[in-house]
Amino acid sequence: METITITNEELAKQILDTVGGTGNVMHSDATQVTNCMTRLRMRLFERNDFMIKALEKIDGVLGVNIDGDEVQVILGAGKATSVTGVVNEILEKSNTVKVGDGKALHEQIRQRNATPVKLFFKKVASIFTPLIPGFIACGLLTGLVSLAIKISPALEGDPIVKLLMVAGNAVFWGMNLFVGVNAARVFGGTPIIGGVLAALMTHPALADVNIFGNALVPGRGGVISVIIVAAVGAQLEKRLHKIIPEMFDLFLTPLVTVLIAGAAAIFILQPIGGALSDAIGTAATTAIQSGGAIVGFVLAGVWLPLVMLGIHQAMTPIHVDLISQFGVTILLPILAMAGGGQVGASIAVYFKTKNKFLKKTIASALPVGMMGVGEPLIYGVTFPLFKPFICACVGGAFGGAVQATFMVGAATLGISGLPLAATTNNIAVYLIGLATSYVVGFIATWFVGFDDPPET
């Protein structure tokens, strides 16, 4: 009797159909179904015993294991990687998500804004999202220790202070490795392969290697180079999974990926990334140095509209690259002023409005707004009234002008408002700029006014 072999595409579709379709699988632009050497691993919104038994009966499935909220479909070495790749391709093409009532709905709002450029920026930004807690912790620690040393210079030689400075630098010391791992995952490759490629590009021993009369430069291009190399490595790995026989896939694919992508990284991609990184750093610093207050005014003034359009995602790797090159990002303090303008405008609305519900909304949202979380004020207060939103942008612009004039830099990202002050290289000026954005946002809103909504 002839044996019918099920293809990886057919197996992937059967698995998804059995678990309730793409709408029952937890996935997003930054979260995918994963695999180890032998198992496809996915998290489902809903599951039951009937579903698990049906999975076990699929031809090609060797077994099913449940680990917490994760369903592990045992497929075998090589097969697990190939099928997982197909499953993720199907999920990427899917336009539905699972919601609480158990039905799949089209993401109409997301699709209207899901242009290729915005989706690319969002994917790149998602590389850094898991790193933000580390940036915040290390940035605040570095800022507080630096402040203590300024107050008491004798502390600089204290062993505990030195240890704290090392701890504050930890996330930046290992940043290329973290980015390599996350970038490979986001672009559909094996995370550790991305980490290996990043380590290769960052390894200090590269300085001892001389190619065609030129010494190699460890870490050239920073995170920009790492993202490019990890993306190329992930695409190469996915192609190799399709052409290398499954019995050799576990051994040959990682080896060939590291050899080919590693060579491309050293001779082609890292120089390209280095040029891009240098250009970004030069453009940012030169623009602010030469344009000063005007550049800061424009950047902070247009920042919130750009955030609402989704274009702000492109700034995340730029902030990280500036911190890698200069120890601080001079862009973040400028852009953070946009939120300050919202605070000032909202305070003006609070005192002028007769609407009790609006007053209550502002009172509850102001504290978090001052701490750098501006969405409640933007979407609950200023943007619906519109005129205060424009006035808030004006307030932010004046605050941004102050930050740019004095070249204030921040040693972290992921935070804004008052908490960002501790990470800046000039706390006093940062706070003056923030106060400026409050005051101008308040004054502009007070005199421009708005249409007070009636009580409902």
C-alpha cells in the first residue's frame, strides 16, 4: 500500500483548523507561535479536551503536551521548525483576532492604518519593547548615581558607587546581544542565531583581525547594524528550512546561516549599518546644534500628531543608537515636552469647563499625565475638544525649544514627564523646559478657549 505523506503546509493548516482557526491563536505583529527542536508551541484563547484529542489524531503529530497556558504539539526534529514557519506565515496573513465573546472580528481600525511603512516601523519598535524595563532601571540608576556624585564628588571613588555605575551601564553593555535575539524573533528567525550574529559583530577579538589591510571594528554600527544582520539572517534561515532535508535541518541550517550571514555581516552589512548609524548620529546632533531652539520647537510641536499617525515608532532605534554612540539621546527630552503641553492645556480646561464629568476625567488623568503617560489626557480631554490639543502642541513646542537650546540629553527611553528628569544630564534645565511647556500650554488654551461640551 502506498504511503501518503502530508506536507508541512497541509499539516500547519490542519493544526490551525483543529484549534479553532487563526482567531483562537494568540498572535500579533510582535508575538508569534514558537518552537523548540521537536515541538510547536502556541497559546490559545480557548481550548478543551476534544480539541487536544483531535490534535493527537492528526497524521504527523507525535503527541500533545500541555504546559500551563501553552499547547505543545510534538512533531519531531526539523519538522517542528518547518511547520512552525508555515503556521506563522498563515497567522501573518490573517486579519482577525480573538475577542472575549469567542468570535473573530476584522481589525478595521488597525487595517486602515496598517500601511507597509507603519507596519515596518512597528515591527522594528517591537524589537526594543522587551528592553524598555531594562532601559528604565539602568537609566534611572545611572542618573541618580551621577546626581549623587555631582553633589558629593568624593563618592566617585567609592567601591559601592562604582558597582552601581556598572549596574547602570549593564543594559547598554549587552544591548547588541539583546537586540540581536529580539530582532531575529521579530523577523521570524531563531532568536539565539540572531544573538550569535550580534555577538560576532561585537566581539572584541575582531580588533585583532586585519582584512585587506583594514582592521575590523567591533560593534561598528551599533543596533542599526545588528537589526540589518538579524533580519537578513532570519530570511536566510527561513529559506534554508525549505530547501535542506528535514533530517539534516537541525544541524545544517544553523551552521550555514551563521557562516553565510556572518560573512555578509562582516564584509557588507556591518559597513552599511555603520554608515547609517554615523549618518543618523551626525544628522541629529548637527540639526539640533545648528538649528537650536527652532529645531526643538518644530520637533516637539509636531510630535503628538506623528504619534497619532503611528510614525513615532521609527524613533525608538534612533534613541537607542544615540545612547550607544553618545551615552544620551538628545531627542527624547525634546519630544517629551509634547506631553507637558497636554498637561498645561488640560489644567486650563479644568478651570474653564462647567462639565462635571470632564473635570472628573481631568482630575484622574493629570497625575499620570505628569508622570509621562499622556494618552488619558490626549484622548479623553484635549483631542476631543481639538483647540486645546493644538494649544498643547504649541506648549510642547516652546518646551522643546528650551531642551534643544541647552542640548539636554537623557540616558534612557520608555519614560517621559517628571520621571525622565533623573536620567538627564541637566536636570534643572529639563525641569525648566517642562515647566515652560506646562505654562505655555495653559496660557494658550486659556485665551484660545474651546467649545465646552454640555452635560449628558
